Amino acid sequence: MSDADAKDSPEQAEFRAQCQDWLAKNHPGRPPVKLPQGALELYDPAALAWLQKWQKSAYDAGMLGCDYPTEVGGGGKTDCQAIANQEMQQARTPYLPNVIGMGMAAPTIFFHSQDDVKAELLPKLLSGEEIWCQGFSEPGAGSDLANQQTFAERDGDNWVINGHKVWTSLAHFATWMILLCRTSKDDKYNGLSYFVVPIKSAIGNGVTIKPLIKITGGTGFNEVLFENLVVEDRYRLDDVGAGWKVAMTTLAHERGAGPMVTPASGGMSLEEGETVSTSNAMSLVDLAQSQKRNNKTAADDPMIRDEIVKLVIRQEGMRQTMRRMTVPPLTDHPMRIPLQSKLNYTELFQDMAELAYHIEGAASSLNVTDENAPAGGQWPFAFMNSFGMTIAAGTNEVQRNILGERVLGLAKSK
Ligand SMILES: Cc1cc2nc3c(=O)[nH]c(=O)nc-3n(C[C@H](O)[C@H](O)[C@H](O)COP(=O)(O)OP(=O)(O)OC[C@H]3O[C@@H](n4cnc5c(N)ncnc54)[C@H](O)[C@@H]3O)c2cc1C
């Protein structure tokens, strides 16, 4: 059964038809500049500008933020974002640049901020005009997220923030940051508070952003240093000391388990003429058929065929597992399928890229800039990036702990 065959209500069916019609006429086509494999690696302002234009047009067409109320810039619909996502994926539209904004900041602001702040921030977030980043991780606070040391001190109607964030994706383009920090040293969890912080306007005046280089040689994430950054109290989300509770809203949505459906962050990232998709196991078939091996192709090797088939089966299993989310008796715990999916797809991508290495053999050492690199050199990049995927949004080890303890009810690890 395809997504389009799903049981749409009459309103949903009408909305689906509108999306299909709009996408048929307004697909932006191939990007004029090279895009990285994912939005979190964006560094070229021209690539960002092209993707922002795409996000704005999809937003204006009503396909982003459809399920948010109109007062905060949304479409005022119910259960329509998932349909827009399916149709954008089907049409292979480009990915959206404001992934952190839409996936994490928007629902957190929606559920925890004052009405005037929602109305001020959400329209430009959903349209992609303002890029958002997430300031959670610190040198000593990753898996142990509550160990925040960045400190916000009250000063009348303002807060003064000092500290050091790390691995902050997209900070170099971000107008705003969602920030978890400490407001009391007396209590680990109840001493945390949550803010939205204007960072672009404060660069050189309380905010310093330093790029970090990834294993790929590219960048995309940063260190962000706060030195006496002044933030208005109205940009605090929820109560002082309620930061951990607010952060759980962010994390639930980051892991796909929150009540608001995130606009699709997937999509193509290819230049004109390129056809490989490193997120689809079927691309390995094309790769194997194109690689010569002892006067045959890699696809003639039964061991390679076997490995590709195993990965395609895992991919299909994952797709079917996602469909279980729409069947209420199978969604007894909201974290069960989202957490499984994060583990499944990050590990599947890693295994797919590793097999591509074997298929390419010595040619896998050729860089993306080398015209002889198989599949445009995309697979070695995907392999290197795949390690970040098993770390970002909480490492897979920690996700397994959460699955075991909170979903399966096993004894705590410590
Ligand atoms: C590509 C990428 C993008 C990112 N973007 C952002 C961003 O935009 N904003 C942001 O705030 N952060 C971001 N991060 C940071 C990410 O959230 C952290 O790297 C992650 O939470 C792990 O924290 P850590 O790096 O401090 O590792 P640590 O917490 O120091 O963990 C080190 C190792 O110990 C293991 N470990 C730790 N605790 C346990 C435990 N209880 N049980 C079993 N094993 C354990 C971990 O699995 C890991 O293997 C990003 C990371 C990556 C890779």
C-alpha cells in the first residue's frame, strides 16, 4: 500500500490533491550550486539562499507548519503535515534548511512560550527566513545533558549569559538559538532553565562562533561562546527551573516522538546530472553494476548481491515499521517506534556506506573533486557522515538505554 492509498479523511484527501497539484507546477528543480548531503552540513551561503527560497515557497503554499494555528503563522489544519511530507518526498523535492527550527525549536516554542513570543518567532521560523540552531551540548554535557555549566544570571528584566556550547550545527547561519542552561547551582535538574536567544545580532557583542572541522574536511557545526550576552526575560520558556521539562519537549520532537509532526527534512541534495542517493539501498545496485571486477561487474559477485539484498530487506522492514505508527494498537508507547527508527536508519546508513566502500574497492579513496570517483565520490562522504548520525540526537548507546529502561521497563543501567 502506498502512502497515497492511506485512509485520508475528506479534508486530508483534498489537501493531498492540493499538494500534488502545487508540487507538479512548482518543483524547484535541480540546485544551481553543489549542496552537501544534509542540511546540517550547509556552509555555502549560496546553497543556503537557494534552499531558503525553496522553503519560503513551500511555506507560502501551505505545506510547512500546516498543523500550527494561523495566529502563529501556521496553516490552521489538523493532521496534514504528514501528508505534505509524503507528497514532498514523493516529488523528491530538496531538503529544507531550517531543520532544527522546524523539528525542535518550533514545537518547543509552541508548547512553552508566551503568545506574543510565538507570534513573533514562529512565522519566520516556518518560512525559513530565520535559521535556528540548538545550544544544548557543552564540552562536559553531551549524554549527561543535565550537567549544563553555561549560566544565566538574572538582572532585572534581563538575563546575562556566560558559557560555552559545542557541536552547534548551523550556528554560523542562525538568527536564533534554543538554549538550555543553568540558573541555579543548587539542583542539577531543577537548576536548569530554557531560553530562545538572538545570536546573529549579538556576534561580537556577547556571542562568538567558531567553526569545527568534521572528518569529511567540511564543517557545519561550531563552538559558540557567550560572554555577558543580555537576553530579555520574555524569551525564557516556561518557569525558571523548568528547563529540563522544556528540554524533554525538544528531545521528544528531535527523536520523532512529539505531538507535532515535523516538516520533512529529507529530500534530494544532488547537482544536475547526479543520480546517486546514499540514503537508498537500491542505489547500491547501480553502484555494483557500474564497478568492474575481474572482467565482470561487482553485481555479478554473489557475496555482494547477498549483502545488498540484506540491506534492501532492512530498508523495507524500516519502512513497514514506520507504517505501524499509524496503527493505534501498535503504538502503545510513544517512544517505541521513533527510538527504534533512529537506531535502525543510522545503523543501516552506516552499513550501506560501508558496503559501498567494498564495492568501490581502491576507487573509494578518490575524492568528490576527482572526476573518476565512482558515483561522484558520494559514498565515502556518506560513510564518514554516517558516524555523526549515530552520535547526534543522543548516541545510539544512550538511545538503547532509553529504549530498555523507559520503553521495555528493564532495570536502570546506573
Ligand atoms: C553531526 C552532529 C551534529 C550535532 N549537532 C548538535 C547541535 O546542533 N546542538 C547540540 O547541542 N549538540 C549537537 N551535537 C552533539 C550531540 O548531541 C552529542 O555529541 C551527543 O549528545 C553525545 O555527547 P558527547 O559528544 O558529549 O559524548 P559523550 O556523552 O561524552 O559520550 C561519549 C561516549 O560514551 C557513551 N556513553 C555516555 N554515557 C553513556 C551511558 N550512560 N551508557 C552507555 N554509553 C554511554 C556514548 O554513547 C559515547 O559513545 C551534534 C553531534 C553530531 C555528531
